[in-house]
Amino acid sequence: MSERNPYGLDVNTANVARIYDYMLGGKDNFAADRTAAEQILRAFPESREGVQLNREYLGNAVHHLAAQQGVRQFVDIGAGLPTQQNVHQVARKVDPEIRTVYVDNDPIVCVHGRALLANTPTVAMVEADLRDPEDIWAKAKETGLLDPEEPVAVLLVALLHFLDDPYPEVAKLREMMAPGSFLVITHLSMAERRAKDTDKMKDVYARAGSGVVPRTPEEIRLFFGDFELLDNDTFIAPNALERMAILGWGGVGRKKS
């Protein structure tokens, strides 16, 4: 039996956002996505737990920034398909007036997101690409939900490893963020002692139309520039962070006032 083809999308080619959705136990994926995900899991059986911990890290960071740091606006770049415990859902448990702008460069993801968020006035979804940070900022301001003069939390979660050299774009984002803002990043890390497995994972993502560039924790820290890094124990248990170090590293940085 063939699967439905909503919005004219290609259900026969794996998609990064839908692979991630499958790993999280979601239902917005197709046979090609599930096949690709299972190939990744054969190379890195830890991947499913890694994706779940990535989501936990994101949720904990959002809650902390809203509840403890007073952040009242979030911009989630490379948001992907809506799934469990989205950024705006976590943030609004702290304050229903917190504003969230989701950003993705996939038009199908944006159509889906807008449909789900249509009746949520404090949330918007815009189509834009990290490779043009000024366009992201302009479109986020156009929604009326981003005040560029106030602190904002910019989320780059499980995104940067899909780009060859995003350092200049991230630096531009840091420049545009108001003092007191926060940057949240999670990123695939290098697994040098499992180079063959890493190559298999890269091949799966390449067939899904996306290269993948794992980086060392030191290389990932460079994305924060002169932002002050917060203690990671705030966002994830130390044993979990250590256990998943082979797959990824995350951080939350604050722009000095």
C-alpha cells in the first residue's frame, strides 16, 4: 500500500526532519524516513536515546531561561516538524504571554507548522534559512513577536552540523541579539574511534539530501564567541551528558550586558 502524499511532498526520499520525528516516536514520517533512521541506528544504536536527550536538553534550557532568566521571547531556527513538548508549550507553562517564532527553510514544514499554530497568537512560523540571518531577523520582527531591543533566546538545536561553515552566520546572529540574550546550541560531535560508523551515518544523511559535519566540543564552543557559557548541569544530568558525549555536545551562552 502506498503512503499518502500530502502537499505534494516526496515520500520516497528520506527527510532530515522526518528522520528526527521517527527517532522521537512521532508519526509524521514515511517508510523512507524509517528506513534511513534504522540505518543510522545500526551504526549508532545510541542515536535514539541521543535524540531524546537532545529534546530533554532543549526543554530544560527553555524552561530555565523562561523561569530563572526572565526570557520572554524565543526564536527557534531549524525548528523542524512540530513534535512533543515544543518550545512554546514549555515556555507558556511559565508565562502564557511568552512569544515564540519558529524558523525553518523547508516549505512543507512551514505549511504544517502554520496549520498547527493558526490559533496561537503568541506563536508564529516563518520560512527562512540560517544562511541569511538578516532575513531571519527581519521576518521574525515582521511577525510582531520579536522585539530586537529586548533579550531573546535563539535556539540552534541539532542544526549546525548540517552546514559546512555556519560560523559567520552564527556570529551575525550574536551581533543582532540584544545584551542579556541567550544562545542555545546542540551539535553532533566527533566519534573518531568509530570513524566507519560515522561514515555510514554521513552516507544516510547524504542520501536524504543533507551533508552532516560532526565537530569537536572545542569547535562547537567557537559558535558562542565571547558569550558566557552557563553550567550544563542545569540542563541535563552529568551522567547523561557524559554517556552521550560520543554523539553530541550542547551549551547555553549568555551575551554580556
